[in-house]
Amino acid sequence: MKQATPLLTPFLIGAAIGWLAWPHAICFAPVALVAVPVVAYRGRAGTFLLMLGYHLATTWGLIHGTAVFFPSAGLLLGLAFWAGSSLIFALPYGFYGPIFHRARSLIGSPCAGVLTTALLSAISTILPPLGIIGWTSPWLGAISEGWAGVTLVLLGIALAALGRKAALTSLTVGLGTAATLGAGSLVLAARHPAPAGWVGVNTRLGHLDSPLSYVEASMRLERSTMALLHKGVHMVLLPETVAGPWLVGTEDIWRPVVHWTADHPCQTVFVGTFVPHGRGYVDALVQIHDGRTRVLPDTIPVPFSMWHPWTPVGSFRMAPFSQRPEMTRVGSLRVGYLICYEQLLMWPALNLVLHRPQVLLAPANDWWARGTDIPAIQRASAKAWGTFLGVPVLFAVNQ
């Protein structure tokens, strides 16, 4: 029992941080990063178990969500995704010790701690290939406060790397940083309301599982969209994929909206759809404006449920290194977009930073995640990027 306690403690610390942070207090998530150097003296297992506990506590919604999306696979597939992904996210932290000790001999403990923690966290949940599945990154709590938040977390990690004697001080710094980030993110979020006349439409269409269901959904949504345009709404955002495949018949259903925008160029509609691409599809928004349509593709669809790496037939395109930014314009405004699953990740949003969007669109289709905390985590992640970029976030979600 005494031998197990030193290993169990980091695991429980990580689990407690993850449980507390997600989805309603993500400002506490960076405490996990500050804790990495603190538990590193327990050896490779300490940092690994810390982050394993963190990710197991933040991604448990995969169990139910997977069982809903793949009903024939039952509970076992959900458990496998949950446990397997958490193990993969935690694995890089097992190399903290060797990298830290080598870096410390060159640049000193504080800088070595920052460099090692930042590198391993980037491999775990930011950079591809793990970056295409790495959700609930601890850094999301830091970016919700902008660059000041990132700087505070880096300072906390540097202090924690001074050694075991600084552990209590480091923990205090971590909790203080979390409190500061929480207060600051609330203030920042309040400063960025959505533009006047911009409407995100939430729907309760559930699982659209046949061509007829998509046709019926498109006809209903086209009528409600036209009603909003008649009322003078400037921009309408619809949820992800609710219009179904963007084929000739779908375009015909939305033809009245296209004609309307030709006569009213100050109004724009974004329709969630998926567009044929090779033998598969591209998850996309179709922007309807000035009598024309433009396809706005995403770069990272949901692995396994949408992206099928084992076969291109029916698979959605995966393009994490696409040179085309997820940006468009509405009038004079630069508009970025993150479609559903992308809102959970770091990599797609980082690609928007250099393009300085003024508004962020966040359409989603969460019918499969009802009863889990995944939609709330998704919303919290998108809001964090909104405050980091200093822009309003407009949501449109199907449940």
C-alpha cells in the first residue's frame, strides 16, 4: 500500500484538476501544467499518471457519446476510446525527466521546466498527429485570458521547476493563476457581444439519418431562414450538416434564399452541409451572399465517425495542414469559423490567430452527445478562443 501511494497521489491530483476545470471552470485547467514539474520528482510515472488522471476525468463523455453514435458496438468501444485516448495524451509526459535533466544542464531549472512542459503538452494536445484528437488541452484555460494568461502559466511552471521545496509555493501560484484567469476571462467575455442583427439558429432535429430526413430539414430551415431575412436580420448561421449533402436537389431547396440575397446584398446566410469530394465528403458551411454560394470547408472532421482512415468511400476529408485558412468576409468584417469538432481542439484555432478574425462562427451538431458534458466542453473551448482573439463567438447547435 505504501508503495502504491506515491503513484496514486499524482493520478488523483490530475483527476481532481480535470474534474474541477471542465466544462464550467476551465481557468483551473492550467494548474495541471504547473503541477507537472512538482510531481516529476516521483519519476516518469508521476508526470504520466498526473496527466492520465486529468484526461480520464475530462473525456469520460466519450463513453456515452460513442455508444450512441455506434450503437452496434455498445459500451466497450466507448470505454476503449476513452481509456485509449487518455493513455495516448498522457504518454508524452512520461519523457519529462530525461528531457528536463538534459535541458537543465544547459539553461537552468526554470527555463528547462517551461521548455519541457511546453514541448510535451504541444505533442500531447496541440500539434498533429495527436493534435487532431487532443481535446481538453490544459492550455485552453490559459488562452481564455489572452497572452497575459499564457504568460502567467509559464511563470507558474518556471517556479514549480525550482524543485520540491517550492512545491507548496508553486501550488499556491497555480491556484492564484487559475483565480486570476477566471476573473479575467469573465471580464473579457463581457466585452465582446455578437454584432447586431447576427443570429445563430439552434435546432432540435436530432439524428438525421436518411436522404428524406435531410430534405425535410432543409425545407423547414429554408422557410425559417427566409422569415428571419424578411425581418431584416443581417446574418443567419445554421448548425453543422443540417442541410445534408450539398447536391443539386439541396441547392434547389435553398434557391429562394440565394435569389433573396441577390436583391439584398447586405444579408448573408451560412448553411451547415457536407459537400461531395472525391469518393467522400467535406464538412463545410455554404455561404450564401449576393446571389452566390461559396463552400467553406473545415480541416479536421471527427476521427472514425466522419474521417475513416481505412477507406476513402464515404469518408470526410482530413486536411490539418491545409493552406486555406478557415476565414471569410461578411461585409467589412473578417470572419473565422470552427466547425463542431474543431472547437474542441487547439490546432485549427491556432491557424486563425495570424489572420485576426473579427467574429468567430461556431456551428455544431451535437445530437449524439446529449446527456454528456461534451457540448458544454465544446462551448467553453470556443469561448476561450473568442476571448483569446478578442472577438465575439456566434453559436448554432443542433441537438
